[in-house]
Amino acid sequence: VTSGRKVKGPTKDDEKPVMPESLALEGNVQLNKLIKNAIKKSKKKAKKTANRADKLSDSLGNMLGGESMEM
């Protein structure tokens, strides 16, 4: 204010943190748990896909191997 009066309002010293420290830690734990579960889920999905591919290649190999023996 140009008239020289002091304006009463919040100062930097009066500001409180948005989240308490305890909640910040819990937030990190929850985030880490979500990341861990997402990685676990993707690994499980990749393993399942690999198993399906192996079964498919085995069945195709058996079919092709069986046909070549009959000839």
C-alpha cells in the first residue's frame, strides 16, 4: 500500500505445511505399494504370456513333427 500503512495478512512465517509430516510418509508408503503391485502384476502378465507362447510352440512343434514322421 502506498500510503505507508501496514496490511495485516498471512506472512511466510504463518504458513502451515499443506500436509502434516506423518501423512506425507504414509503417502509415500502407499505410492511405493502401488508401484510394487503394478510391477508384480506386469511381471505376472509377462510370465503368463511367455507360458502361453511356449505351449503354442510346443503344440505346433508336435503337430509339425508328427506330420513329418508320417511322410
